[in-house]
Amino acid sequence: MAFLDASFRRSIEDIAARPRVAREAAIVVVAGAIVWAGATVVDPRAGWGLAWWALVAAMLITHLGMVEGLDGAPRAGLGLPNLLTLGRAALVPVPALVTGEPAVFAGALVVAFATDVLDGLLARSRDAATRFGVQADATVDIALVVVGAWAAHGAGWLPLWIATLVSVRYLAPPLLAALHYFTRAAPPPSGLFVHGRLPGAAVAVGLVALAAEPLRGAGALLVVAGTLGGLLTAGLSALRAYRQPDA
């Protein structure tokens, strides 16, 4: 409770101290709420998309203090890379709502995965990476892939065991990171991570391919191969992290 109270107080202080960032965040939150509220009028199932956006809004508003460089220097505004990440966050519920339109399902995933590449490129090329962006990017990617996999299963394109395997692969790393925080009182040493970009790309391509009936077999194989590769990199990362001596 003391931790939550301190976090809440810090969030209020950050909002007061960073008016421009707070104003930009408010615009993003309201814009997303308007879009999802409108979608709910058209299709009541979009109500859970509005609920998801409320979680995204809460994450953004309570973490404005993380809109700073990796060196801790505050940024003047959210920046384009973070805006792209938040735009991708807004797309997370879409695949589950459009499985009846496979082309729209594939298009939503293509746009989302493209922003994933683009926000990273912009952050590096403009030296615009932020602590918020690093955390939000990973969180949104996990949500997007897990929702995409279960939406594909619901549409009959992906077996239950594969959707479950995808969930384990993408939810295990943040759970292991949280365990490291609580057992070592420190974040996992990022320099020891084994990156899984290629397996992640295989999963992304496979999910998109599932929307085309002739490619569903190949898409499922890509999803499985990428997921197994991701489990391997996550396992190696965890092993290297936990072999480190306590600070």
C-alpha cells in the first residue's frame, strides 16, 4: 500500500511538473476514447476495446515521469516514436473483432507490426528513445500477439495448443522479470538478454498468413517455429540472468 501510495503521489507530481507532456497525453487519451466509443456504437462487441483503451490511458497517465531519455533526461514531449507505440496499442483489440473479415484482420496486423518496426527506427535515428517507450513497446507487442493468436483460434485458423503456446512464450518473460524484481530487488540485467527478433518476425508473418486460407498451414508452422525460438531465447535470457551473483 505504501508503494502504491508513493507511486500515485509521484504520478500527480509528474503531471504538474510536465504540463506539455500531460497535455499531449490527454489529447491521445481522448482521441482514442472517441474512436473506441464510436466503434462501440456501431458494434457493441467493441466495448471491450474501449475497456482496453482505458487500461492504456491509465498506464500512460501514471507513467509520464518515464517520458525521459535512457540517461534520465526529461523529454519535452511524447515524441513521434511514443505516439506510434500508443497508436499500435489502440489497434490491439481489432484482430479479435474482425475475424469475419480476414483481409481486415491481416491489414490491422500488418499496420500494427509496421509501426513496431518504425517506432524503433525513429527512436534510434533521432536519439528519441525513452524509458516509457521501451516498456510500452514491449507491453503492447505482447498484447497484440496474444490477442492475434487467440482471435485466430476463435476463427478456427489456429489450434488451441498453438494459441496456448504463444501465450506462454509471450507472458513468461515479463513474469520472470517481475520475479527477478521481487527476488533480487533489481531489474534483470538487460545486457544479458538474448534477443528474439527473428523468432518474433516469424510469429508476426505467420499470424498475418493465417488470414489467407491457402496459407494457413504455412502460417501455423511459422507461428510454432517462431514461438519455440522465442521460448529458447527467453529461457537462455533467464538462465543468464539468474546465474548472475546478487548485487
